[in-house]
Amino acid sequence: MAYEDTDVKTVEAIEKIKAILREHDLWAAMVVVSEERFHWLYHFEPSWSALAFNPQTGEVRFRAKRADFNSPEQHKRVVTLTSGAVIATRDAGAKMFADADKLVKVIEERLGVYNEYSDLQYPKPKGDH
């Protein structure tokens, strides 16, 4: 299903979030969830990033040739900031996974709700809950 054909509420929210990220020149990786769908948001496009990443294809490109920058210092800054942002995203993602995994276990134990993950857009509970 194409991004544009999905839940209007999450698509609208993502576009507003992207506008704020562009306004403040920020990097972000997050999940936006509504009652109907969830969407990943990767916004790796601040001015200080050398990364271009397409999550649908997995294509990764770097604009990090020394000739693309006015000075060696500017080149080093962009490469260092980009790698730092990727590492921070990885580490935060690992923490988010661990936290969410703990919450899933608590939900299963205390509420008896077990989710199956057959729909990559949104997990649906098994059985009648």
C-alpha cells in the first residue's frame, strides 16, 4: 500500500512533523500510530547530514566527497555529525525495542492479549479482546 493511500490522520501528522523538522534543521526516526495504521518516519535530511536513505529500497547514498565541501573542516563536521546521528538513531532504536518488548510482555502477562505481526502496517490482536 502506498504511503499516500493510507490513513489520512497519520499522513497529515507526518507531513506536519516533517515541516517542523525542516524548520529546525533536525534529524528524526520515529513511529506515528493511529487507530488504523502506523507509519515509520525517517527524516535524515538536515543540512548537516551527508546521508540519503530510502527505507523502501534500502538504498543508501552519502554526499561525503571532500570536493563537495568548502573546507576540510566542513567535510569532517558533516561526516562526524552524520555518523553520530546514525549511531544515536541505532542506540535509541535498540532502547525503544527493548522498552516496547518489555511492554508487550507485560500486556501479554497481565491482559492476556497476544499480538500477531502479519500486517506490517499495524499488528492485530489474536482472538476476541
